[in-house]
Amino acid sequence: MILAPMAGVTDKPFRILCKQLGAGLCVSEMTTSDPRFWSTAKSLHRMDHVDEPAPISVQIAGTDPAVMAEAARYNVDHGAQLIDINMGCPAKKVCNAWAGSALMREPALVARILEAVVGAVDVPVTLKIRTGWASDRRNAPEIARIAEASGIASLAIHGRTRDQQYGGVAEYTTIAAIKASLSIPVIANGDIDSPDKAAAVLRETGCDAVMIGRAAQGRPWIFREVAHFLATGTYLAPPSLADVRDVLLGHLEALHAFYGEQSGVRIARKHLGWYAKDQREHLAFRHVVNRAETAEAQLRLTRDYFDALIAGVAPDLPVAA
């Protein structure tokens, strides 16, 4: 199983956590290929791989073949063991710059970018795409042939077109057709949120692996659940509330340490919402914990909330943090 790259989510603390919980590969947040931004705080955090367990996969985005090649070299020099090229992001600010999934509209440019990056580094280069730019322009098979001819080591395909964003339902027919036509590994992505769904998508597509994105938010143990089911055909017991509490507290502490207290507390808020969304009184908990401004308060409120759930009593949620 592979953790999909997600902007603002797949930072080093989350990648390390998912690897500990069964992910075989975790792809970094998308990093810019523009060297003018490599020294910003955001880029420095995104390109920090100190003490990160191998394999280290870094995703880059951009439109200029020479600039992308230089970005690949830079990231390899700073610890990347795989380079992943983003041609799947549907975000407007990315596509308006003709990067991400917008590149699928320009097959000739795709070929130049892929050849430049593959030729620039001596590590495997992978590619992530969508099934096409729009529902009536599913040109992923053409892009996949270009990828294989360019020396791409593996191809991940999200089962939606760019215009679908993350709405509707992922389709796997296009992915299956591409897998059948290529000799390189193909990875299926999109709506894989359970062990059963992972197994079904692998059967339907014939793919070599699955990539999980949004389903891992607040549920990083999904990787070990899927791995266990694929290996044994049986289900792991869901984590206990104590397990969830301990994973979450460890995640919060890692975020505080990585980003510093002020930024770490702020960045942790979305994760708190994801972990708690299926628990009792989660809206009240989020209202309170999101007002915490110190690491100590955030950890204390989180611990107290889950301890109450474990004890089977109503959480005592103060009016102010």
C-alpha cells in the first residue's frame, strides 16, 4: 500500500506514522520545482527527510522540463530515493499554471518533462496522473504509453478526471485497460477506503498496488488493516479507543516538534477533526480543542476527551481552552 501525496497532509510526521502503521511507501507533499521558493519555510519543511525511514519519495510539480530536471537533481541530493512527478493535482492554482493534471492536455510537453527528469537522476522516477482532463477527454492511455516510453518506473492513476475534482465516484475501467497495456507497475488510486475495497480494486484492475489518500486522514492504521486482509483474508480488530488516543497524542507531539509549538498546534487542528469525527460529542470537542493555543493545552484536552470516552462517561468539555 502507498500513501498518496496530499498537500498540507503528507508531511514528515504523517509519513513516518503511516510507515509505522503498515504503508510500504509514502509520497511527500507536492514540492515546487521553482528554485526561488526552495528556501521558504514551507519548502524546507516539505523537503526535510532527516531520520525518515526509507524509501523516501518526493513529488515535484512544474511545467518546464529543464526546471523540473534541476528540481529532481536537487531533491535527490537532499535525500530523495524516488522522484514522483505530479500530473494528477486538480487544484485550480496548480492547473491555472498548467501544472498538475492540466499537463495532460499537452502530451508532447509531458514527454519532454518525463524524458528530462528521467535523464537527470539515477533514482527511479514515478508519475501520478488522472484518467484525463475531462469526462469526454480520458486520454490517460496515451499519457501512460508516453510514460512507459520515457522510462517512468511506475504509474499511479487516480480514477477521476480533472473536472471531477474529488466528487462523484472513481472509475477503474480506464485503469484496468492501462494496466493491461503496460509492462511497468501500475497503481490504482481513488475511493479506496477499506480492506474490502482495496481487494476489489486490485481484482478489477489487475494493478500491482493500491494508493490510499483521504481514507488515511485520521485513520492511519488503514494500511495495516488492508495489508492484513490481503495477506490472510481476515479482518484485524479495529483499534481500541486507547489505541486511537495513543496514536493521536503521538502524532500531535510529532507535529509540535517538527513545526514548533505555534505552527504545530495550528496544523494539528485538522488532524484532530479527522481522528475525532466518528466519536461522541466530536463537534463540541473540536470547538474547544481548536481554541487551544499551546501544545500543553491541546494535548491535555485531547487526552481528557479520549479518557472520558474510554471510561464511558460524557466528556467534560470546558467552555474555553
